Amino acid sequence: MPTPLVLVSGSGRSGTSSLAGTLKRLGLHVPQPEVEASETNPRGFYEPQWVIDFHKRHLKELALFNIDSRPAAVDLVATYLASGEPQAELREWLSGQLTAPEFVGDQIVVKDPHAFWFAQAWETVSAELDVDLRWLTALRHPAEVVGSRDIAYLSSQSEELRLTKETSNVAGWVHAALLTERAGRGRKRSFVRYTDLLGDWRAALRPVQEQLDLAFDTDLSSRDHHAVDDFIEPSMRKSQLTWDDVATPGWLKEMAEEVWQLLGVLTTSPHDEETQRRLDAIHADYTARYADAVALTFDHTRAESTLAGREARDAQRGTVQQLRHDLAAARRSGAPQAPAVGGREAAAILRRAVVRRVTRR
């Protein structure tokens, strides 16, 4: 029998940790070691450390972000995966997990908000290893996600940056939601509203159990006390913003709201064809509008790039002058001199010194 693997993915700050933590308490296995809890998530992330490092390392190589709003990012990832190297890494890790002594159950849950970017890699490797991949997405209203990200990551930033990031984060939410929904098509999949999970986790997970064909260690119709009761509580929902609290273009709010409503339909009908067609149409509209925005800001982007290059050259020039000053001072003080080197070697040494000094700045 294929090994069930539930992949919890989607936009960060949507309740993915709460969902994965609940599944762990219901008997599913989280590959170890896990990412440790932090101030931004004191109850824990329930993310396998290897998986987080794997996704982040490859996203960094591609200069992509978790909820990157750029439509072109999809093709960048596809081209990158064509080499097969990420799949080989994932295959080695997952095959090890399937035979590890600490693997105590026959159901695995892997949670990582970055996973949807590498959906094709997970699909390919799962098929090769006889793993039954199932997608589980936590849904949270985009206004609340933006507010939660502000609380977690932007509390110390300027108001100007926070306002800019609000629009970027809403766009990123839309893009991540569309990509995650598309990744799970044709597979067993389920969607859960974060508010439903916090309000009554048993009722919220009944359709999940059926749609994903999972076995839990308790009867969800029973009201007997369970470990999840000590884990899930309404106070976990710290951000309760609405669109009135978010400064972003009206068309983007309307688009995000419609995507939110359509994903809600998928909580009861995960493969509703009419909903999927409408989401595809929105995806095409989003891509077109993004292209318009890039064209509109061409001069701004070019000017910023020019200024950044000028600042880098000025910093490099200042570093070279400082190095020369330090060398002259050392000579005047009678400090021991380094052996003479050739012109090319000296230039290489100087370049390395410049890089170190600019990096420290």
C-alpha cells in the first residue's frame, strides 16, 4: 500500500502550523527534527527542519520569496527543476524517512509554506517512492494574513515600508493561493478555514478526514477530552483585520476577496470544476495586471537601479581610499610589511578586501 503523505502548504501565517500541529496530535508522523518554536510562533511550527532548509536554499538560489508575487517566478522554478538535482535531494531524504526507525506510523505530515513552489518535485518523487501525496491547505482571509505578517515581521520597520509591503503581501497572497490550488488538482486534497479550525477543530477536520482518507487516533464525533483541546484555542487568532485596515488598490482587494470566496467553495467541494475555471480566469487577469504594473513602474525601477549602482561604486571607491590610507599609515609607523606580490595578485587581494569591507557595511 502507498504511504500517505499530507503536504500542508500555502501562504504563511494562514494557520498552517496550527493545522500540522493538530494532525500530529491526531497520530500523524512529523519527520524529525522539527524547527524549534520562536517568538513569532511560540506554540511551534511542526515543520521538518530538513524540508525547510531544502526549500529555502533553492528559493534563495532563485532569488524568490515565500509568497513571491511575480508570475515569472513559476517559469524560473520549472527551468530550475529541469536539472533534476532538487528531486534527487528530496528523493534521498524522503526514502530515508520511510525506513527510519523513528517512523512509527503509516501516515506522514509535512508542513512548509514554501512547498507549493516545488509541487512538481514532490509529485515526481512521491510517485517514484510509492507515496500517496495529498494536499492540505489552511485558508485565512488575506487581510488577516497581511496583519499577521506585519505583527510577526514588520513591527520594527518604517510606516512607509509597511504600507508598501501591504500591497505586496496581498498580491503575494493571491499568487500563492492560486498556485497552491492549482498544485493540488487531480490529487486528494482538502481546504480548511483557520477560523473554523479554531472554533471547532473536530467539525473542521471531519471533511478533511474524509477527503484525504486519513485515520485519526480519536473519533471526531466524540467530545471526550483530547490533546488537541489543549493546543487549539481562539486566542491564537491575534490578527483580525478587515479590508478597511489594509491600504492597497481597490482592484487588488476585489480580486483577493473573490479568490478567498472561491477557495471557500472548495472546502466542501475540493474539485468543483466551475470554481476551478473561475480561478484560472482570475489567474490570467492577475498575470496581465502584473505586467501592466511592471511597465508602469519601468522608469522608477531603472532609476532605483542606477542609484544603487552609483552608491555601490561610491562605497567601493571609499573603501579603496581607506585601504590606501591604512597602508600608508602602516608604512610610516614602521610596521612589518607583507612580502611584495605581483600586480594581478595584488589586485585580487584588494578586490577581496573591498568585498569584505562593503559586506560589513
